Amino acid sequence: MGLQRNALVSAVVVAAASVALAPSTSATPPSGVTVEPLTQVDVSGFSPFASLPSKFTFRRITIAPGGTLGWHYHDGNVVAVVTAGAVTRYETDCVPITYSAGQGLSETVGPDHVHVGRNLGTGPAELYVAYLNRAGEPLFVDAPAPDCP
């Protein structure tokens, strides 16, 4: 019995080490991004909001020239306005759409709508972003980059 237990423990340790040391192919991390939390309102304690988005989060996001938000998607609705510079957004079709200062955008919800925002300009880009989530949902979920040409 002791030999079987030791073999099982060894197998678990080897499996855990393999997972920990394996290269990550999923997340595409942001770079050159500064996030300033502005405010958050959580109304999830009120029963009339049980099935509706109940957490409202507001942030100012600055993307340095050459910076990226990393590929990701949202479980909840997101609306944003670009207040400085420009942000170029790509979805899985890899077609760039650029939003300049004064323009707004909204994000489509769910893992089928992976996207990235990049600052291709020479100055900082700034966005004010509002996230509408249910309690417990993350603001975004990292995702692998699609196979773009």
C-alpha cells in the first residue's frame, strides 16, 4: 500500500510540474497599459437586480504608443469613449477598425468575440470605459490571439 501511495504522489508531483513548466499558449498579456480605477457601484444586494448586470465599474485606461490591451473578451457589456489619441481594434477576422478621440465603441459579449485594442500612434491613447457585469464576473478574460496573417 505504501509503494502505491508513493507512486501516486510522485505521479501527481510530475503532472503538476509539467503543467507549471509548460509554455502558455492561451493568454496574450497587455503591455504599455495603465489602468486608473474611477469608481465601482455594486447593487447585487438588491433583489430586483438578481438577473440583471449589478456591478458597474468605471476606469480610465491609457495605452502607450505601441501598447496593447492583449487579446481578451468580456462576459458583460462594455462601452467606452476614446478621449485622446486613437485605438485600433481587431476582432478574430483580423480587420482593423480605428477609433479616434471623441468616438465611442461597445464590445460584443462572450468568448466568441475575442478582440484586442492597440495604440498604433505616436502619442498616448486614452479611453474611459464602463463595464456592466453580474456580481462575480470578471471585467475581461484573457484569450489566445487568433491566427491572423
